[in-house]
Amino acid sequence: MASEQPVTSRPVTIPQLQHWKQQGRPITMLTAWDFLLAEILDRAGVDVILVGDSLGMVALGYPTTLPVTLDQMVHHSQAVRRGVKRALLVADLPCLSYQQSSTQALQSAGRLLQEAGVQAVKLEGAYPSAIRAVTILVEVGIPVLGHVGLTPQAIHQLGSFRQQGQSAAAADAIIRDALALEAAGVFGIILEHIPADLAEVMTQKLRVPTIGIGAGPHCDGQVLVTADLLGLSAQSPPFAPAYAHLRGTIHQAVTAYCQDVQQNRFGQT
């Protein structure tokens, strides 16, 4: 087994992400929800670590991301921050934490920056209140990452986690949303579960980096929920490849431990 070799390059910055898009250097992004996982991802060289509200499903056991609160996002982001030295740290603004007013958006994002030490926030969609939130946050110097296509916080409106942008009209709407977010000042945009050809067109059209998840190989970068990448989830999206199958490995290890203890073998070897 190869020994763990920490990456020692300088911390990743937002201007660097833009430079990488211009260079054609792909951007890596993964999610984290605690210190231990964040430290591993950071030392492995992940460029951007996202404290996603997906932690509601993979860490807290909720059926969707909707119950996640701002207090929970702050708590988990604080833990992740302690493990991150190099990667750019971004945190999700959870459902209904920024839509009510510009003041609410500033207060919510401000807590994540001041209390948790994140360097940017992410929000979903390009409806009017989302665009207003982006505009005011960027105006005061808080970087924002956009998110279009499949937006899990709108799951009840969408009806399912199906691929978005399949019709010409739906594709055009996603392009318009992305352009509106770019005009409002986002530094990048997540493209989730849209056709690969649409993501390729958007990546060529947009000046800011695109980060795909289930959006094909032509984005400026890729992001996965780390629980899916590691094979920890009981059920993963079809577009999320597992690079390991740790759920089974952990189950086997725990079963072996229980058997050793119960049969008085523990500590005998």
C-alpha cells in the first residue's frame, strides 16, 4: 500500500480556478462533512472542498437536503475547516437561508465565513431571489458558486431526481439561468445531471468555470459526493462512479471484530 504523501503546493484561490479554466487544467472538487474526511481529501490534493447540504443525507440520515439548517452547516463547516490547509473551502447555503431578503442572505453567508472560516458559499437556482442574493453577496466581497440543472432543494417542484435540460426549451432555460448567475457575479457554476452536450455548450459559452456532476466529461471540473465515490452510500446516483467499495469493507471489518469479541478471540493475536 502506498504511503500517504501530502500535497504541499500553495492554497487554491478563486483567481486560480479562473486561470485553470483558461489553461484547460481540470478542477477537482469533492464534498466533506467532518474533520477526518476533510484532512484526507486536502492531503490528497483536491482543489475545492464543498461542505454540501448533501451531508443531510449522508451524515444526518435525512431523506432529502431540505431539513438541513444553517446551524448544522456552520457546525459541519467548522469541523471541515480544521482539516483543510490547501483546498478552497466552499459551503452550501441551505434551503430558505437566503431567499427571504438580502439581509438574510448576508447574515447566513456571513456566519459561514466568520464562524466557520469558509472562503465562499454556494446557492442553488437562478430565480429572482437567488440572483438578488448573489448580487448583494458579491457586492460586499463574499464569493458565490452557482448551481443549475438538477437542484435538490427544489425536489418537490421537480418531482424526482431525473436528468434536467432534455428538451430544447429546458436546455435554453438552463443556459439562461447560468448566464444570469454569471452576470450577477458568481465565480463558477455547478452543472448537475444535465446532458453532456448541453454541458459542453455551456462550458464553451460561460467565462466562469463549470463544475459537472452527472454532466459529462466536457466541464472545466468535476465534483462528486465523497460518500458515493468511496462506495459508502447504500444507493448512489447512476452518474456517480464508486472508486472504492468501503461500505462492504467496513461491514466485514466490524463483523470480524464482533465475532472475535464474542468468541473470546479479541487480543489473542
